[in-house]
Amino acid sequence: MITRTGLVTFEASMPSFEEIAAKNNTASCILDKSTSDFVALVLIKGFQFKSPLMEEHFNENYMESSVYPKATFKGKVLNLDYKKLTSTKSAYDLEGDLTIHGVTTKIKTKLNLSLVSGKIIATSSFDVKPQDYKIEIPNLVKGKIAKSININLNFSLEDQ
């Protein structure tokens, strides 16, 4: 099952400061029903911010998107039984390797799955720390950016 129009958002705002949030609705994701492999790819330059200047800083100064153009996740949905999926969300463990900014770390999170009109809806929310991916935040703005960045995934997967 696949999508090329998945939504990935992130939020790194701090109270009393300018909102730091972006969305990318061109993420690709594949869920292999026979192996429970779950793979996602997002192009960094696809993230859109409210402020063009913030988008420029994100791509050039923080994410270095010309050097590290994509983020990927490769893992497995544990104990997945497709026959039990219904329109009600069910939480599954998702484990794998998340690669951002050229650095790969192992993560474990929850993945909510439901079956709606023949499509599998996959959603998840988890936090990452910029320093875990060697993303440097200048001292000048350290207090304006959250130490932990919340990432949300929303994929509508269909048979290909």
C-alpha cells in the first residue's frame, strides 16, 4: 500500500515567541502487507512555513537541505494483523531507523492504523531532539526553538 501525498508536520515553537511550524504534504510512504515493513520519505525542501524567511533559514542554516535533501524512516509495524483493522483506530508499535540530516537513530513509537473505504489511514506523533541529528541551533535563537520537536504523520495508503 502506498501514498505520495502524505502529510508530515512539525512544531518547534516556544511560548511567547514566533511560531515555528511547518507542513509537507508530499511525503511518500509504503506499507508492505506481507512483511509489515513501513517506509517513509520526505523531501526537506517540501516543508512550508508561514514565513518565507523562516523557510530559507530552515533549509540553508539548520537542515542544510542541499546536502541532506531528504529524511527517511525504515522500520516495521509490530504484531500487525490486517484482518483485524477496522474504521476504529488501533495502536501498534512501530520500530525502525529514522534518518534526518544524515544521522540515523533507532526510534520506537506508536502508529495508529484504521481501515476506511479500502484505504489504511496511518497516523503517528513523536518527538525528536535536534542535537540527536547534529542539527546545530545558534545560541542567539536557542531559547526561541523547542528542545524537543514534535513530528506528526498522516498517511492515507491505498493498494497500487
